[in-house]
Amino acid sequence: MEIPGVTINRDLDTEDMVVNIGPQHPSTHGVLRLITTLNGEVVKDMEPVIGYLHRGKEKMAESRSYFQYQPTIDRVEYLSSFYDHYAFVASLESIAKLKVPKRVEYIRMITMELNRISSHLLWFGTFLLDLGATSPLFYAFREREEIFKLFEDLTGARMMYNYYRFGGVTQDIPAGWLDQVRKFIDKAPKMFDEYEAIVSKNPIILDRTVGHGLMTKDQCMEYGVTGPSLRACGIAQDLRKTNPYCVYDEVDFDVPIATRGDVYDRYIVRMAEMRESLRIIRQGLAQIPGGDTAQVNAAKKAIEDAKKRGETPEELNPDWLSMGQKVNLMVFKPPAGEAITMVESPRGFLGCYIISDGTPKAYRCKWRGASFSNLSALPSLMKGHLYPDLMAIFGSLDVILPEVDR
Amino acid sequence: MVPAWLTQLLQALHLSIGPELSLVLWGIILFTGIAILGQAAVIFMVLMERKVLAWLTQRKGPNRVGPWGLLQTLADGVKLLFKEDIMTTGQDKLLFTIAPAIFFLPVFVLYALIPFTDKLLAIPLPTGALFVFALSSISVVGIVLAGWASNNKYSLLGGMRSAAQAISYEIPLVLSVLAVVLYTGTMNIQEILTAQNAPFWKWFGIWLTPVSFLIFLISSIAEVNRIPFDLPEAESELVSGYNTEYTGMKFALFFLAEYAALFAMSALTVIFFFGGYYSPIGGTLCHTFGWDRAFESAVNLPGLGQLMQQFEMITWGLLKTYIFIFIAMWLRGTLPRLKPDQLMGFSWKFLIPLSLINIFMVALERQWQDTNEVVYGYLWAFVLVFGIGGFCWTMSRFFTRKLQARFQS
């Protein structure tokens, strides 16, 4: 309860105040309710109440075919829904033993990393909004908008993409899209510099974030905290590195970590992660099999010509020419079996566990969202802090409520 | 001074109300005019704030209602006027209703004490500089009452924060002006201004007490509850702070009064530190270059030159005031919010000691001028370097150390 610089006269006859923060509150990022006991402005106790956004996503999977369920996955975590799709699709692929073309995996990796940047940008804006700085939000949205434009060109949607399919993606990337991505990642570092110049050394921000909300490694283990919050404590746990999925083992990147595990470290780790994502995208763009769509189309045409000449097209038919195996989506029946895929979403481990009984519907679908575990660590982090620190600490965990409630 | 035309008018109406009452009448007439002017300034400021913030954040700002969104504020005002006046259970009806008025009135009385020109001043008080701050500290009572009467925990926290903040920042605010008062030897605002009737490098904010000016600028932003000191209504923490429960015209009163207070504080900054309504070369431009006399003789209308001078004074005063309003908006677009403990610490540990050293320095400077003994000059330089400089250096080192310690923990 003791915090440096604040002394409380215990002889005074004071009464604790129970403040019900939320479910409607500007800083709870959705509908979270925090029953907070305040002594003056010092938080004595806190109890998060969740469930206001429960839509029964897991139960929905049992009453719909896999294909019908797919559009609703976007709403599990709407800020980085490519990850949810990947976890779902990859689980099914491993049950059905579908082979995924390399080009598709590269497209998935590029889109996922772009999504990580957009998610972190939104976090950056709202986190500083919680600290009281209004402008960074608009600057973050400026760049986020450019990423959304890229996604819109690719999938037709800005936030609810529904782009991945079992064994592939819906369609190949549009012509010139890779160049647009390249253009974006060329100018993005300059924009990140701009943010860091105004935020990272700001004395008010330093004073509000450094040393606040300290999280120990043990605490992370106890609560199952993952993602940047875990890496801010000095544990280099990143699924992309430790058990690579997709094609992350073919690209070179670092896992940024910090040591103290306070609010500032979580901020620094996320900012560094955005730059690492840019690195991954840059390599992905260079390594994507088949290159740009024009080249793919030219290769396709060459195969057509070869077929006309009566040559054997098998040798000329590399796997990057297809966008995945042809699966009849409406009656897609994976064999009985179960699989779990864990991916490193911007918030931490995101898992999708599917039990298939051989019918077009899942027998059971379980989501493991990082936000839920990260949120459960909040009360222990908050004890003894001031009320305004609540916003900084809660904001730094990057909790997204639809993922908590599902 | 009651103008001759008012006395003649009263005589023509066969009203004999005596010199004191007619002075009061003239004060009321002037104050009404100034209040209308102030209201117009506030309406313009709301739009300006939105445009400036939009410009700082790469947006367009209001541009639908009227040309360049000029009528946006009026439209908002009309909307607020027609809003339902919501009262929830458990509220103290009387306090809840008068709290906005208590917040609003002192701010507008402030306008009566601000000289817009050497003639346009509703109440020329000999102790104006003191009275101004007495008034501005009353308005915080309105915030505390609003927080208490709302029956809302966020409002209560906002009200309490506001009280603590007002107490902490009134002191450096008054101490920084005390330096000016000490130097000029008067509390009469117009005499303080007359002392600054000189080229701009002789304005107090530039050559005499730049430290005072900075303290005053920081404290005045805290006094009008703006980012980075907007703790009483910290929207990300306290939803909307003390005015969470307010709707309709009661909310509009809070809203108007906040901007009016910002205008008043910026005007006071200009008056105490930046030569008020005088032009950057002292006096008025049109009088210095003889334009008013030339124009008057050309048009052959006596009194026109006077009028030109008055208008030029209003223009200079408003121009400088709006520069400081812009600075406040700029800060709002740039800085995050402080925490209550940081806010208190900054005032008590930094601003108040600094302003005490500063007052000492100004006293030495005054003594130096009066006695013309160079020993006071040496002392003055000593205090400047080791007092102000040393204190700032120590504090910044202390702050860096504190952060470093936390960085290492």
C-alpha cells in the first residue's frame, strides 16, 4: 500500500470509496467493468467483471459448417483478425492434412505482420489517449489507414477480412499490391521515428510510465501473461521464433525484449516489434515465390502455351501457381481428429483448438485469447497505485474485450 | 470617469442620480459591452480551438455550418439550449443548480477588470491586480460544489482534485505577479501597463522577469484546467470529471466559463508581461506615425483620431491575447496529462521556490535602479546564475536521478 511520495495519515477517519469503472467508460476499451476500491486516489482493491461482450463464439462453431463459421471469426478479435483466421485455418489444415502452397504462406505472413503493425498502431494511439495525449491517436490512425487501404485492395474489407481459406486464400494478390506494400514499409520507419521523437523522451510520459505497473517473471507465469507484456519482463518467448509456424523460419528477425517489465517497457517492446514486423515484411516481399502477380500470370500463360503444344505441364507446374487445393467449401469435411494451433498474435498466444468428428461442423472449438490471461494480471499490478495509473497500466496490457469474452 | 455624454443624457432625461450612482451606471454599461465582446471572443475561441487541434492532428475541423464552420459554435450552443436538463436522484438540487453560476460569474467579472484600451475599462480599481486573482480563485468553489452536488463519484474526485490544484497553483500565480507589482510599485492594472508603454524589449515578460512570465504561463494553464493540467475533468480517467452529470445549459455554462477563463488568463498574461494594448514600439502606431491626425484632418471629423487609436489598442491587445490562447491550444495538442501527485510536486517543489527566488531577484533589480549602486547589480547577477540557474539545474538533476533510479529498479 505504501507508494513513494505519497503518505497517508492513518489517524484520520476516512472511508474507502468503491468506484464502479465501466462497463461504459472512455478508458476500458470496450465493455469491461472494474469494481475498484479507492482510498483517496490510491487503488486498494480491484475486481474485473467480464462477460458483457459474450457472444458464444465457441458454441456457434458447433452449429455451423466450417465455412459458415469463418466470417464470425473476424469478430473474435477485430483488431488483428488475420491471426484468428490463421489459427482456425491452420488447425483445420492439420486435421485434413491439406498441403498449403508456399506463396499462400508468404501472403499469410505478410498480411499477418501488416496486421500486427496496424494493431500496435491502434494500441499506441489509445494508450497515449489514456495518458491524456490526444494527438498521437490521429497520427497513428493516419498510418493505420494506409494499412487498411492495402487490406481493402487485397480482401475487399478494412477490418473483417475473411481472407484465408482451408489450404489457401480466397484469391491471389491484386497486381501491383506488393509494390504498394513496399512503398508503405519504406516510409513507415520515418513515421515511427516521428512518434518516438515526441513520445519516448517526453518527461511527463517517462514520469508516468517508468517504474509503474512492474510485472515480475513469476507473475507472468502465474497468470499466463504472453505477448509483448511477457517480453517486456525479459523473457524472449515468441512463438514465431520458438516454434515457427507459417514460414517464419525462413525469415530473419529479432525478438525485442526489455528488462524491467513496467509500462514503459511494454511501450518500448511494442514500438520495436513494429520495426521487426517491417523487417519480416521486407524479407517476405523479396522471398515470395512467384513474385508479383504479373509474373504469376505470365507463368500461367506459359503453361497454357506448353499445354497447347502438347508438352507435359507437370514439370512446369510449381505450387505457387495455385492459390491452394480446391476444396468444396460448403461441404468441407475434415476427417475425425483434433488439432490446436497457437500463433503469436499482437497480444500474445492465440490458440484455436478444434475437434472434428468427420461432419461439416466442428464437434468442439475452443479459443485461447491472450487478452483474457493478460487482463487477469491487472488487479495484482494495480494494488497500491494511484487511480490515474490504472489507465496507464491497463492501457499498456493492450487488452481487447471481444477476445476476453468471445 | 463618467463621460460627458452620459451626464448630458441623464440631465436630458431629468434623472438626477448623483455622481456615485452614475459612475456605477457607466460601469454597468461598459461591463455589458465588454461581456458581449467577451462572449463573442469565447465563441470564436471554441471554433479556433477545434480548428487548431484539427490542424495539429491533420484533420479538417468543423467546416459544414457556415463558411469555414464559423457558425458551428452557435449551432452547438443552440443544441445545448434545447437539451433536456437532466437531474438524477440524490443530487443536491440547489447546489447542483448554482454551481455553474458560481463557476461562471467570477470569470465574467474578470472581464470588467481587464483594460482593453486606456479608456475601455469598466472598473478601474487601485488594487486590480489583487482583485483579479481573488476572483479567479472563487470560481474553483463552483467546481468543488458541482463535484459534491452531482452525487457521482467521478465528479467528487474531479472536484477534490480541482480544489487541491487551485490551492497549489494560485500561489505561484500570485507570486509571479507579485514580482511585477514589486517592480512597478502599484497594483493598479493600468499603471502597470503604463510602465510598459515602451518598445517591446522593455516589456516585463522579456527583459525584467522572464522567469515570472514562464511561471505565470504554466500556472495560468493550470488555473484554467487545461491539458496538461486538466485533472479535474480528465476524460480518460474521470469520464468528464466535475461536469459528468451536467447537461444542457448548465453544461454550456461550464464550457463557456472555461474558455472565458482561458481568455481572461491570456489577457492577464499580456497585461502583466507583454505590454497589454501597446504596440511593439510603444504607444500606438497610428499616433506615433501621425496617421490619426492626418486622417482626422483629411476627413475633417474631430475625435476620429482618438477612435483610431482606441481601435488599434483593442487590436494589439486581442492579437497578443490570441497568441497566448494559441500557445495553450498548442500545448493541449502536444502534451499528455500529469498525475495528481506530479501536479502537486511540480507546484510545491519547483514553481513556488523558483518564484520566491525570482521575487528576490526583482527586488534586487529595483534596488539597483533606485540606488544606482553596482553592488546590487552584482548581487542580481549572482542570484540569476546561482539562484535561478542553480535551482533549475538541481531540480532537473533530481528529476533525472529519480527517473534513472526507476529505470534501474
